[in-house]
Amino acid sequence: MALHWFNPPVYVRTDRPGIRFGVSHVEGAAEQLLKWTKRGPKWKLAVETCMAAMGGNVPTQEVRRAFEAAAKEEGMFLPPA
């Protein structure tokens, strides 16, 4: 399966203190979203956008924007180092 890349990466918290994870493709964004326990309206939109992008119906940069918004809403976003 080909990955659907976007740039620049969106950095999010991990369950390991001091470790950050850079998400740079749709599939990675979807994987991270499914790990989060808090799931607000921006989370839901990000999941839907990921699914649409995997189907070729949404540009990857739209996924990046939705994923970053969801990460901020859930307190998972970290600014680039």
C-alpha cells in the first residue's frame, strides 16, 4: 500500500515522556488518531478526512490541517523543534 505523504510533519505527544512523534502521512495520522482517548469534533473530522484521502477524494494537505487541529483540540500537538 502506498502512503499518502504531506509536509511539514505534525508533531504529537506520545505515551513516553520526552518523546515526540512526527506524523507525515495520512496513514500515520489515522493510526495516531485511533490511539487517542479524548475524541472531540475535530477528532471526528480528522478521521473522516483521513478516510476520504485514502480513497483519493481529499488532498493530503487537507488531512494535515485537520490532523493538526484535532491534535491541538486534544492537547496532543507539539510545536516543531
